[in-house]
Amino acid sequence: MSDRDGLIWYDGKLVPWRDATTHVLTHTLHYGMGVFEGVRAYETPKGTAIFRLHDHTERLFNSAKIFQMNIPFSFEELFEAQKTVVRENKLASCYLRPLAFVGSEKLGIAATGNTINVIVAAWPWGAYLGTEGLEKGIRVKVSSFTRHHVNVSMVRAKASGYYVNSILAHQEAAADGYDEAMLLDTEGYVSEGAGENLFIVKKGKLYTPDVSSCLDGITRNTVITLAKEEGIEVIEKRITRDEVYTADEAFFTGTAAEVTPIRELDNRPIGIGSRGPITERLQKRYFDCVKGLDPLHEDWLTLI
Ligand code: PMP
């Protein structure tokens, strides 16, 4: 990733990709207290547009607030920075990664007084769980690792260190031949994937875990909105793993994963064992929105 052409926005300036470096004693590198976003831009009939940029930028600032990290840039500056990075790298569609991290002035748990640095990078990134996964669905395994507890970490924040838990879960699932892991909360209820929220469909209704232990996903919110528009009832509640086994359909949502059907959980086919009809409908609605083909939701798009 470090050796390529392009420009990265780094503390207010566009710097060549290869020069966007930091010191080895960067606080965040040692302790994981950084906050970040995953954002996507798509080609639309009116030009390249970033999807729900306002919401992603707002979540980044909220994550920083939770960790008492004072981002030394305004909302508008980071909003514009993300547009600039897509434009200056001449990317028609891409993934964006804004990250705020604690600098290297002092090492030790107390980070007070250290600089808060901000970068925004962008690069082309295809289907996170594979193009075939989007169509046929993926195989998922319940993880032996538990998702965060609200009093261990604060899950309204999207924080770098939290992803050790995601990586452990994903590595375990991948080593056993599955595409992705599904994590349970500390009480054993379904929480989310390693980097995705989860939905199930049962008798025409859509269910998703409440956001007590999972990230309050922006794609999750998008899908809930679209489902309601489709006349589908949406219920946020505790879900057990056997409710997923016996669901008619299941899918993951995320900026990277988009809307990815789950065809199997713990070696049990879900429903027809491939993408179900409601998943397909919502997936189509989602892609229409991000690609600027849904006049109802143009307000979710920011042209660069
Ligand atoms: N849960 C986790 C743990 C994630 O990393 C992500 C990706 N950001 C999501 C859910 C989905 O969130 P969003 O739809 O906002 O990308």
C-alpha cells in the first residue's frame, strides 16, 4: 500500500503517497487509539459522488469526541478534504479512509498534549467480500471471539484498536475456509460481522440486532430506510444464532461489504442457500442509491 502513485491529504496538505509517513513512536501505532472511517465514492450519471459523506464525517467527529481527541480541523475542512482526495487522484469510484491518530510527542498511556494528526487516503477497491459473494452469497462461521462489551469499549466509536477483535475473528473464520466471521455479544446474542452489520429476513419481515454491541452502521441505516420504503417491516431486537440458522434470508451490510448475502452459517444453508428475493431487492435499491439512479435519495450523494 505504501509504494504507489497518488496523493494523500495529510494535516491539511496533499502529499505524494510515498511521503505520507509517520514516526515509529506514533502513539496510535503502539496503543491503537485512533479513529477512522470507511467511505465510498461511486460513478453516477452526474459524475463521481461520495455516498453519505456528511454522516461519515459526523461519525468520525463523534468517534474522536468519545476518545477526547481534539481534531484540529473543522467539519467543513474534513468534508472538503475527502472530496479533494477523490478529485485530485482522478478516481471515478473508490474507497476513502479518513483517519485521526495521536502523534509521537510522548509515549505512555496518557496521550494528553500529543498532536492529533489527520489523513485522508483513497484508492480503488472492488467488492470487499468478492463479486461472486454479492451475487451468490458467502459462507459465514460464528466466531469463538466475543464482540465488544459496552463497558470495555465504546462501540459508538469506530476506533482503530477495536479491529484487533475483528482481525482475530476474521483470521479464524478464513483459516477454517469461511468467507467471514459473525460475532456474538458477551451474552451470546448475535452482534455483527468482523466489519459488517447483520440482517435476517423471516416471513417477510426484516430483523437486525440493536446497536448495543455493534457499530451503528451507515449502510445498516440506509438499508433500514430503503426497506421501510419498500413496505417491509423492520425490527431491531436481540437475535440468537439459531434464529439466523432458521431465517429465510440473511445478509451483511457495510460501506466496504455493501449488501452481501449470507448463504450459509455454521454449515447450515440459510433459506434457499443463495441470495434471497428480499435481499436482492434491497441490494438493488442500495446500488441504485449509491450510483445516483434513485431520485429519492440524491441528498445522500456529494458530487466531488
Ligand atoms: N460493523 C463493523 C465492525 C464495521 O467495521 C463496519 C464497517 N465500517 C460496519 C459494521 C458497517 O458500517 P458502515 O455501514 O457504516 O460502513
